[in-house]
Amino acid sequence: MQPDSQKSFSLPLVSVIIPAYNAESFIEETLKSVLAQTYPAIEVLVVDDGSQDRTAEIVEKISKKYSHVQLVKQQNAGVAAARNLGIQKSRGEYIAPIDADDIWYPENIEKQVQCMLEGGEEVGVVYSWTVDLDEKGWLTGGFRSYRIEGDVYGTLIGHNFIGNASASLIRRSCLEKVGVYDKTLKERNAQGCEDWDLYLRIAEIYQFRAVPEFLIGYRRMYNTMSTNYTTMANSHSLMLQAAKQRHPEIPDFLHRLSTSNFLLYLAHQSSRNGHDRTALFWLFQALKTECISSLFRSGFYRVLGKSLLNLLSQQSRKHQEALDAPVRVEDTPSSDKQMISREVLVKSRRKKIELMVTIGNIFHRSISLLVKRNRTNIDTISQVKISATPPTKAELS
């Protein structure tokens, strides 16, 4: 839809940034979901990152019909550089990234902006809950529903509770203070954690808020960059190294927990792709990093059992089936059927959703107290060292 100039005149502008590389299969559906937003004050910048398919052609066709859709082209430089270029050319007070294969449900931007305005200038990021889609647009039954808010830095070190780059609304002034996405990760053979790295830098200064509704459709893709496990592991490692240099007060065990959680995620992804030996490798790496948390997670044993069984039986592994029968997502993002499918998901998984929210809040409060105590101890030690410094000759005289 075309934005209503009268309605959007007094509203803060939101710049939607879509990096796209060989995205012809999904870019039209993604753009339809963005154009179906109930919030009228948006501009849309699609950054074609040197695609070799029909991505640019599809976007150009849509931009002729919708004047607030703009195509920007660059030579292939990676997702971080594409997002940065879009941000550079945008005008909005808020930045809303979305990947070229994900979707938003109609009220996402409206509710995120409302949450941002209610939170005030101290809030830098607002995020919504996510449901997982497969390549064909079916709800898989997977979801992410944390309500972790406020000062989230320590918790965010432990795990990326936001989950993906398409779920957040970012205040532009934050980027002016902390910088944009780190495009040097690609140069160092490390991609996959650019959004997590940015969230951490923002969390050093600003608070986070959550919209507790499933408003993001995150497409779980396989055999793509997201399954280049070594590259992703390198990205996570470099991100943590930089964070540790900036904040030595964060306990070491939290960095180990973060690494262990991420390696377990890589093991799960490997298993879903049928790479059973690779899955076992990442499981072992997770154990080496931090064994206690790994051994207490049911997912560890699930991946271990399936990978061993597949290797022993010498059978080709198929993709893991959803726990519940999937519900077909209609092509039109605002369709009533899609709303019903999400309602079915919420009803069928209500207890699990509540459990995830509760566990997330307990983890958040525990980590916040631990970081605060550790920071106090470091400050105390520093003060003792300063007071114990022998006086200089000038001071004695």
C-alpha cells in the first residue's frame, strides 16, 4: 500500500533496510509483508548486494508501483556492508532491518514504534517475537519468545535472545554513537553475528524493550551462508573477543556459556542438514568449552542420539520433521488464515511460551546481579590498588 501522507505527516519515519543477494525466490513476498504494514510512515531501501539472478528486476518492478520503495545497488560486499549502505542512504528516525527471505506480520512496525515511544530516549532497541518458517512458508512449530528488557548487556553476552536481524527496530541516534554493522567480519572469514555484535554495542549505552507478540516470520534456510559453520564460529569468537576487551568485568564463565550455547546451535543446524559427523564435532567443541550447561540441555542428547544413530545405520538423514503438523502460510502476509495459524501455534504451545519467558527472565535477573556484583568487586580492587600506590617524591616534598 501507498503510505497515507496525512496520517504519516506527524509520525516518526521508519527506514526499512533489506539487504538482498540472489533473493529472487523470496524478495517479492518479503516486500509484500513490508508494504502491508499498518504503520504508514515508512521508506523501503532494498540493497542489491551484487545479485546474479532476477532480484533487482523484481524490486525495480515493485518500486515503479510504490514510490517509497527504492533499489540501491552495490558490488558483492556482504550483508553488513549492504545494511550499512542502506542506513547511509536512509532518512528515518528509526531503522528496521529485515532479511530478504523473512516476513513481517502487519502490525509489527506500528507496535514496535509505539513501544519505542513509550520507552523514551533511553530505549535503543525494540524487538518482537518470532515464528519459524520453512523454505515453502510453512510454520514449523519453532518460535522465540523472550521478554528480556532494560539493561540487557550481560544477558545478551550469554545468548542472543532476539534471535535474528529481522526482529528489531533500532533508534538511529544509537548508530551515530556506537557505529553500524561491522563489515570487517567478512574480510576476516567471519560472518553470521553482525547483528548480535551491533546489539551488544547498543546495549552498552541503551535499554532494550520487547513487544510480546509473534510479529516476525523467520525463514529457516539450509545450505546457505547460515550453515557455513566455521565462518559463523569465527564470527562469534571475534565478537566475544571485542566485547571482553571493552568490558573485562563480565565473568569469564559467561563468555564460555555463550560459546557453548552457540556451538550447540551449530551442532543442531548441522544435524538438521544431515551433516552428522559435523554435528558430533560441534557437540564435542561445546563440551570442551563448558561441559556443565551442555550436559543439562536436552537438545545435546537429542542431537547426539540422532547423529550416532544415523552414522551407525549408514542411512541418509532427512530433515527433522516438525513436532506439530505445519500450517500453510498464505502468500498474502495480512491474510486471516495466517493470523489463525499463529493463533493455533500460540494456543498449542502456550505453556512452552510461558516457560521460555519465565526462564529467560530468571536468567536475565541472575546474570544482571552477577555482573553488578563482579563490577563492584573490580571497582573495589581498583580503589585499593590506587590507595596502595606509594607516594611520589613530589608528593613527599
